[in-house]
Amino acid sequence: MNIRKPLFDNLGLKAVSLLLAFLLWFNVSSEQVIERTVSVPVEFLNTPSSLEIFNDYTKSLDVHVSTRRGSLSSSGSNISAVVNLRNTGEGEHIIPITEANVRRPEGVTVLNITPSRITLVLERTRSRLVPIEPQIVGVPTPGYQITRVRTNPRELMITGPETRVRKAFKVVTEPIYVSGVKDSIERNVNVDIEDSKLRIDRVTPVEVEVLIEPERSTERLIVPLFSGHGLRTPTRTLELQVSYPKTYRSAVKASMFSLRVDRPVDAVPGEEREVVPQIILNKQVENIVRVDKVTPERVKVRIL
């Protein structure tokens, strides 16, 4: 008996039957309703230009949906929750999230939303200048020290919700490593601020100079003050804070310095003024000894 004959009889009819069976399966499968829970982002529309969100709010929601197979992407990325903040004023707001807030493809039904409300606190936008604080990591080579750290600019403008701006006192640079270093460092570095709700109104790096020198000794000296012609001052002496390399073996004395105040060119007789004293170092030590501070920085004088 030839078993191949029944197998290949009516081959065309069998192929049509197989195709119809596949189409029926596909149609039934595509009509199958499934349920899923997807995490969707919260988007805000029409936020008032003078206000900002102050608090840490819920940034995503769990949305339970039903849909025909194939109507929803595998990640649920074609669904989002949209909150319209038009006409929303300053202060705390509890905003219900309903099916009407959920953007979704046709054929997707929202069954449940968790959480079903979002609490927002809106505050006025404010800006102010805060200092830049360089992050210095490590210590220089033994026998050397960091003498000065300077940034350019010294301050940056920050912007954000009013309360958070008031609580911010600095922005910080990325780390500057000085371990084992004995030469001064200049770097262009980026800055950041701890509070993510605040913005720094600058995208370019700042300049940081770290002055590294041989270790220095410090002394305080009382130095006489001399006043020029046409001046009278009740102050007779000033205090100088001076420094010099530890390898410098000679004694540092007050006689190495001279302090003087002169009559301002626009001075009017009888008035009182505050002037900055002039500091003169003995030429033998002017490249060795440095005046780091004068106390007081300004001297009150009477114009004669």
C-alpha cells in the first residue's frame, strides 16, 4: 500500500485549512484581554513661571491597566500621567490623579492608580550669590603646605525655590588632589550643589588656584605707625602677622617694617577719614618675609 498517496491527496485544500486555522488563532489571540501594572512618569504642564516645586514629590505612579494583547509596549513607555498646573498658586496642593490624567494608547483601560494623589508645595523662584568652596583632598609633600586657595569667580548665582535658596550657603568644586604635591596647582573644575532642587547659573568650569609653598613660620609683631603732614591719628602702633620659610634662620624684627598713613589728596580740613596704612619692608627681606595681615586694616585719622 502506498502511504504517500493519502498524505499528498488534496494538498491545496489542506494548505487552505491550515491557513484558516492560523488566522482564527491569531484573531482570537489578538482579542485576548490582559491586565498589567506599569510604572509611569509624572509630567507637569503649565507650571507658573514665577513658581517652582519645593518638595520631594512622587515622580512615578503604578497604573493598573487592561488592554488587548499588542496594544501596549512591553515597557509601558507609551503611558504617562500628566498634571496641569495652570492657575495653581503658591502653597501646598493635594492633587488627585484620575483616569483623565493618564495619557495612553487607544484600547487601554485604566483600572487603578497608586498613589491616587500627589502633594505639591509651590514656592516663589529666588536667586542669590553664594561662595565657591574648593574641595581639597590630601596633603602636600612633607615640608610643604597650602598657603592660599583662591577661586575665580569667588561666588556663583544659584536659583530655585525660595526656602531652599535661603538654606544654601555654598557650592562645591569637584575634588582637587594635592597628595605628595610640592608645586602650586591651577585647575579649571566643575561645581555642584547638594540640593538637586537648586540650579547653578553657570555651566562653564571655574578657576581654582592652590598656592603650595615650603612650610612657613608665623609671628605677630607690634610696629610703630607714622602719620604724614596734615594728619592726626590716635593710633600709634599696628599689629602685623608675618610669615617666612622655616628654613630662614635670621630673626624677624619689627624694625624690618615701616608703617605710614598719608593725607588723602581730596581731604577736607576738619573731617575724619579711615585710610589703609602703607607697609614697607626692609629690602633685605622683602622677597622672604610676607605680611599676611594688618590689625586693624584701616586707621582713623583727622585731617588738619
